[in-house]
Amino acid sequence: MPCQRVLEGLPNMAEERLIRKYANRRLYDAHDSRHVTLDDLRKLIAGGQRIKASQEQFGTPVLSTQLLEAIIRFYGNPIQQMLTAYLEQSIGTLLRQQSVLQAEMAKALETPMAPLAEMARQNMEMWAKMQASMLSAFSPQNTADKGTEKSEKPEKPRPEPGRRRG
């Protein structure tokens, strides 16, 4: 992780202080044997203390301990506004990219045969045009409309089949 390497380059702070989080959401400082608040933790971190949570309930955390400590240390610093704007823009960009990627993946998964279906549709369309073109070439109405080889005289009525001329 590149971010972790940068954070590790910070001056070495005091030893890590173990903080346990209980099911009732209370925080316990094992070093001082007392319950602490988030404000207490902020003051410890701002003072250079390193904090280690006893256990994550939901797997790997989104933000590493080192990154959280660095962010907390920016509180009250003149750079705080710039850091906030940067993080907001970064997360916004990440969310937009994730949304586009999810839409593309959903489209691909919904219709994995879409390219083949589109080719089949185009082939059917071309076949229908070819068929219409061939039929129109052999249609007697089209040749009469073009005035080819047919005279302007009306045709004589033909006798019905099975009847004699009389």
C-alpha cells in the first residue's frame, strides 16, 4: 500500500496503546485501565500516541489505523480544509467511477448474448431487404409502371377456364 509507506515515514511515535471496544460500544484503554471517549482518543493521537483497536468486527477496515491517526492529527491544522476538500473529491470520483463500472458490468451480465443478438437482427433486416428487392424485380406491377414492353392497349378478356367460346 503506497499510503501506508508514506504514513510509516512519519516520526516514530510512542508504543501502541490498546483500545478495546465492547459490545455496548464503550471504549476501554487497556494501558490506563479506564474507559475512554472518542475525544480522549483524539487527544491521545494528537499528542503523538499510537492507537491499536483490539478487533474489527466486520473484517478489514476501510481506513488503516495509520491513516486514521494521520487524519486526526490534521484537525485544527491549517491544512485541514485542503485535506477535507481533497478527500471529498477523491471519494466522489471513486464513486462515479464505481457507478460507471457497475453499469457496464450489469449491461454485460444482463445480456451476454447481446452482440450475437444484434448481429442476428442485422442479418434478418438485410435478408428482408434482399427478399423485398427480389420480389419487386419479379412483380408484374413494377414492370407495367416502368412502361416496359407492354403496350397501352387494354388486354382482351380471356375466357374463363372450362368455358367454350361461342
